[in-house]
Amino acid sequence: MATGWGSLLQDEQQLEELARQAVDRALAEGVLLRTSQEPSSSEVVSYAPFTLFPSLVPSALLEQAYAVQMDFNLLVDAVSQNASFLEQTLSRYGAVELGGPGAARTKGLEDWGS
């Protein structure tokens, strides 16, 4: 038999257990971010922020998000295919390490097209 949200939210021990399980699941599923202490390390990560329970979104804002979704996706697609724009915009960030720990080479933005 299902319990209501109210009883779950009032049981602090059960809520803490649910949060622990959610964090474990996030780590197992790869919902990860590099840490601010080790921003260039792929070996030191933490789970990405997430909500434990659904959050209400006003219907007007949800409709606005739906309305711009297609245009936004088209914009992201166009930007991703415009190598000169990406090179000009991202050139200040230099080379990007490819591969896992101890990768033998880096790839500069000028190499992305090859």
C-alpha cells in the first residue's frame, strides 16, 4: 500500500535513507561532475545536483519552455556544425585533453576538424 508524501517527509530517518540511495544511484548511473577542487581530474568527481522530489513549475513557464524547445534545438545544432564560429569562440580555452587518465595527447581546437 502506497504512503502519502506527507508521511515520508515527516520521517527524517526514512528521508535520509532515500537521499542516500538517490546519491548512490546517481553515482552508479554516471550523473557526475568534476569537483571545483580538482577541475581537470576525471578521477575526482561528485554527483551532479538533482532534486529528490518533483518540483512544481507554473504551467505558463512550462508552455514557454515547450514553445522555444524546437528553436533552441535548431540553434544548438547549427552552432555545433559551425567550426569557424566554435574555433573563434572557444580558442581562448586552448587544448583539450582526450581520453582518460594519463592520455598521451591533447587536441587543440585547430585539430577538431581532422
